[in-house]
Amino acid sequence: MNNWQRLLWYYGAGRLFTPRPRWFCYNVTRRCDSRCIHCGIWRGEHPEELPPEELRLIFSNPFFGAVRTAWLTGGEPTLRQDLAAVAAVMIASMPSLATLGLATHGIRTQRVIQQVVNLLDVLDPARHGLFIHLSLDSAGEVHDQVRGIPGAQAGVLATLDAIQELRHDYPGHRIEAGLNCVIQPANVAELPRLLAFARERGLSITFNIVVITDQIFDNLESEAELRFLPEQVEPAATFLEQVAVQSSAALCDHYRQIARMLRGEPRDRRCLTLWSTVNLEPDGTFLPCPTCSNIYPVNVKGRDLEELWRSQEMEALRRRIVTEHCPTCQLGCSLGDSLTWSEWRRGGWGP
Ligand SMILES: C[S@@+](CC[C@H](N)C(=O)[O-])C[C@H]1O[C@@H](n2cnc3c(N)ncnc32)[C@H](O)[C@@H]1O
Ligand code: SF4
Ligand code: SF4
């Protein structure tokens, strides 16, 4: 997509047209062997995990023909033994796929790397790159505290080193690694050090404010630990403004907006997730928005997703989410396809 097309996409999707999704996000499992404070997925129930044969029935629909980026996430996706078989079905069904993403806690290096190798074996290096997103909430011990696993941070560092080695072993493949940090009370003071660590290692890093919710991250049990103290809000907002200056156009505006939201303003940026991304749960339940897991679930087994995507039912769900959830949502889920007028005027996404 060039910048003109991105601009049309941002303003037109959902208003002038309903596009086929360009992003796909599959929560392959709800199982998890981490014990994060900010995420209660590990405490919850584990829905059925659809086997690759059943997933093939869902994915073999031309509806998935425009998907360019597909994510394997969870729960902890590397716990799923048949992960590469799941990826193979996605690859076979998505002719436009250019990037496969793996979101992992990265703690259990040996298992994570074995799964990465399995994925590389089913990818076609001429068509697909692999992006590995590792969670790192602090460059020091706070990461272990936040993740509830002694040695978690050391595990992530070892995984980063092992990914670097894989680049030598698989020279034909495009293998990228990046970090994601959840900003929360325990790590506010650590953020500059984490940013410096990422810069030193030449790693991209994204920051999200912790979502406190009874939905997918289901963390109300830890609410007291997750609410910022009044004196932590300004340092978090100031940090995001500093990161904004060094970020791409889309992230820059997003971080500035989140800083304003932390100071009490509502969200003013459209989220394209509702028109650009299909989110599926392990059992085939469709989530119109990645964070709304219990309010509007629709199971797609035996349903035509294209028909659902364009239905009145779906439009009504989107309107409800835009009205009830988006104004207070601080996530940057769909920035990949967004390009606002002000970003476009400042040069957009570049050549
Ligand atoms: C749900 S996890 C799944 C992948 C993997 N288990 C991991 O931790 O990276 C995907 C991302 O969501 C982030 N996350 C978890 N709980 C969150 C919350 N309450 N608010 C914002 N992001 C959260 C995680 O830190 C991780 O980067
Ligand atoms: S953030 Fe990831 S690692 Fe932590 S509990 Fe949630 S799914 Fe597991
Ligand atoms: S609630 Fe958040 S993630 Fe969901 S559509 Fe709205 S802004 Fe996007």
C-alpha cells in the first residue's frame, strides 16, 4: 500500500467500504506457563484448541485472500505442539501472506527456539518473513517480578541470542525480533533503562499501557497492583512523549495520544482493528476486537466468515464497540494500517 492508499483506507474503511481483512490474529491456546500480574490468562479456563484439519475448513475461504500479516499468539503459543502444522494451514490458505508473527513470552528458550525452527521449516523464505515478538517489561529483575517466574528475564535474553544465531543458520530467511512492554506501576521507573537496552541491541520496542479488565487479560484480581499511583501517571506520560519523538509517524501520534489519555483526555484516534483484523480464539470463536473476549463472542465453526464480516450483526457490534469501548482504550492494535491526515502531511510512512 502506498501512502495515498493508506489514507483512503484509514478514512474509508467502515464508511465507504468494508474491506477484506489484511491482518489475522489467532490465539492458538489459552494455556500459559507464565504467572504474569497483568494478565490472568494463565488462571482461566482452556477452551478447546481446533486441530489443523478443522482450521483448514475455516481458513480455506477466499475471505482470507487479502491477509498479509498473521499472528500466532495466546496464551503462550509455544506450548502448542502442533504450532507449525497450524501455521502450515494458514500459509496454504493465505496467498497474500508476507509476514508470520509469533508473540511469545520467550522465557523457555529451548522450547521457544525449537518452535521457531519448526515454523521456519514450513515458511517459504521467498514469500514469508518471520517476526518474533518477545515480551520484556524491564531490562532488570522487575521483569521476573511482573512475570512471576524467577529467571524470566534471563530466559528472554537467552532467546534473543539464540534468535541471532538462527539468522546465521537460516541465511535465506527474513527473521526479525522485537520487544513489547506493558507499562504498569511496577516498571514505570524502569522504562528509560528498558528503552536504552532495546536501542543498544538494535531491537524495535513497542509500549502499551496495562489494560485493567474482566475481558481477555482478566486481571481484576490484581487490580490494586495494576492501578497507577497518582505520582506515577506523569512519568509514564512524559516517557511516552519522549519515545514518540524517536518513533515512526503512526507510533508518534499514538504515543502522544496515550500520554494525553493518561492525563484524562478521551481517545481521538480511530482504531481500524474492527475492519482490518480477524481475531480468533483457540476454539474458533471470533472476537470483533482483541480486547472484547466475553462481551460479543461469535463462534465461526460452520459459518461463512465473509458473510458474518459484512452482516448487519457485525456492523451493530462494531458500532457498540466504537461507542462503548474505544473512547477509553489505550491500545495501539491496528496502527499497522492507520495513517491519519496529520501523519500523511508529515510525510506518512516514507518510501
Ligand atoms: C497475551 S500475550 C500472548 C503472548 C505471550 N504469552 C506473551 O506474553 O508475549 C500478548 C501481549 O499482550 C500483553 N499483555 C498481557 N496482558 C496485558 C494487559 N493487561 N494490558 C496490555 N497488554 C497486555 C503481553 O505482555 C504480550 O506482550
Ligand atoms: S501475558 Fe503472555 S505470558 Fe503473561 S500470562 Fe498472559 S499469555 Fe501468559
Ligand atoms: S476497544 Fe481498543 S482495540 Fe478494540 S476496536 Fe476499540 S480501540 Fe481498537
